[in-house]
Amino acid sequence: MRIIFATHNRNKLAEIRKIMEDIAAEIVSKAELGVDFEPVEDGQSFSENSELKAVGIREYLREHGLLRQDDIIMADDSGLCVDYMDGEPGVYSARFMGEDTSYEVKNREIIRRLSGVEGEARAAHFTCDICAAFADGRVFHTEGIFPGFIANEPAGENGFGYDPILYLPAYGKTSAELDMEEKNKISHRGKALREMRRLLQSVRETDWKLEKRKIPNGESSADSNRVRRVLLVSDSHRKDDALLEIITKERPFEMLIHLGDAEGTESQIRKAAGEGVRCYFVEGNNDFFTSLPKELIVRIGKENCFLSHGHRYGVGMDVSFLADEARARGCGVAMFGHTHRPYLKTVNEVVCVNPGSISYPRQSDHKLTYMIVEVDGDGRLSYIQKYAN
Ligand code: IMP
């Protein structure tokens, strides 16, 4: 595993090297790779900005043939949020009063704006969001908060930026009066980095398990960007007439997902979907003698989707086992079939989706069902339940 950190800041790099040293083979900055590309950070939140940076660099590396399969591109975005100023300067921390204004002036201005404000009302915190963008398209975030109060006077020479005005009652000091090691133990960035370390470890353990069980991950990100409509079907059981009609009716779509029990007609379905439509199939409990993957992870819009027929997780009784497995593998969506009943519900924070069956429906109206997944401009997914006729 190689971690590429999207920063020029030596202190940040030193900190991440220290925290991540035993989990990554190599930790380099983008500058050390000779990359000077700077993605535009025009998001409205810390997490949007960190993702813009990490994904922007990842795609740059991909386009220039520099991306390795086991790369993780990491980026952070941070800032000071002052309660009395409605969370400002927030994502504009670096640009507050202009990028070139000194922090001495910025800090004095914040203290001036809080004149007459006392006690709890002076609460403020640093926030840091870290985004890890995997070469295979997965994206993870962690967040750290460093709370304190706006000091009456700036104090301290250590640190940078707004450190001299964040007062920490537990220490009787400002953040700029802590030495670097002390600050890293309690800082927003330190917390977010340590949380990211834990997260990467658990993702890696899950990936190892996947590898052991020979469950391939679906390809993702480059394709996921152009996907706007996905045809989601399941349990066709060789009765493909309805499916062929649906394919004609629902065009255009860029991806077709079949969640199992096609029973051997996959190539016919692929052909009907047409060239340029990416087709994913997983093995159902009636797919004997097949080389189809048992499970897949496919990126659609900004979601990692866990694809499985579902019978191994007992979805007929309880969807939560499937939801938990999806979440453990870094997926916010679980797509499944097997029950022959359409289903759409958030279970244990995972959106669980079943398009129903296009051969033998079992819900009360006994209509053939499927779903269309639509991806909006921000990569969010919506699910439209449809009937075959
Ligand atoms: P960035 O995430 O490195 O771009 O930081 C944005 C801005 O937030 C910095 O320029 C500082 O103004 C402020 N900031 C973020 N973290 C800290 C910190 O630990 N101490 C002081 N200022 C910070």
C-alpha cells in the first residue's frame, strides 16, 4: 500500500508519516512524485474540499499513468469555526480577509469581532476532514475536532495560523503555546489521522478476506463518472422476454446490474444491453456450474455498492446481516435479489435495495418489477421502482 498525501506542508507530512508508518509501505507527498497539479477547492464543506483534492489528484495520476493499483490518495481540509461568527471563517479560514493578509491581522480581527462576548459564547474549534481516495474508486472520510475558546489576546509562538487565539482551558494555554507533540495528541488533524489509520486497517482486513475468498471487486471510478442511469434487475430464471423488452424501453442506460439467478443467459442479456453498457452479474443460488463472482463492489456516482444475491446472508428473514457486511466493506448501498420482492430501506445506515423479480414475483400484486437507479450531478443515487408492463 502506498499513501500519497496531497500537501506541500512538511509538518503535515511528518505527522502523517509518524501516525501511518506501520500500515503503509511508502508515504510520499504529491510534490515528491513531481505532481504540481492543484485541484480547485470550491466545496461548501471541509469534506467536500478534502474529497475534491484527493479524487482530483487520483484522477490526475490515473490520466498520467502514475497511479498504482494499491495507491491511496489522502487529502485534508481544515479550518477554524467560531460559534459567535456562525461557524466562520470555516472553509474560508485560509482566505479570510484575503489570502495575503497576515495571521496577526486575522487573529486581531476575530478577537475584535468578539469584543464584549464572554465565557461559553467564545467557543470555537478547529475541524479537520481527511479523505482517502483508493485507486479502485472507493472513498472514505474521517473527521477530528479540536475544541477551545477564542482568547482575549493572542499568545504563543508555536504552530501556525489561528493557533495563538485558540485558548484551551484544560491546559491554561493557547494552541500556539503547546509544543508540536503535545498539540498532535489532541489536535483535529491528529484525531482525524488516527481515526483514518483505524479505518484503513479495518478496510485492509476486509480486503484480505475478500482476496482469500476470491471475491473480485468490480472496476469503478473512471466508469462511475459517466454513469447516469443504471438498470437493476434480478431473478430472471431464464425467462428473458420481459427483460429484453425492459432493455429496449429503458434505453439509454450506461450500466446493467443483474443480482443473480439469470441461470446461464448472461451473454444473451449482455448482448441485448448493447456495446458500451457495462454489465455486472453475481451468482444466485440457482446459478450452478457458473464462474460468475459471488459478490462484487461497484462504484456508482459517489456510492460504493455491494452486490450480492443475498441468500448467503439470509435476506429472506433479515436484511441486517447483509447491511452490516456491506458497511464493513466500506459500502453505503447493498443491492440484492433472491426474495423476488421489491425492497428499498435504510438498514443500519446502509441503503438496501432489491429490484424484485422479472420472472416469478412474490409480492402481493404479483407484478414483474425492476428498478432504475438515477445518478444526479452530485453523484447521489435515487431508486425508481418500475413494473415490466
Ligand atoms: P488547510 O486545511 O491546511 O488548507 O488549512 C486551512 C486553514 O485553516 C489554515 O490556513 C489555517 O488558517 C487554518 N488552520 C487549520 N488547521 C490549523 C491549526 O492546526 N492551527 C491553526 N490554524 C489552522
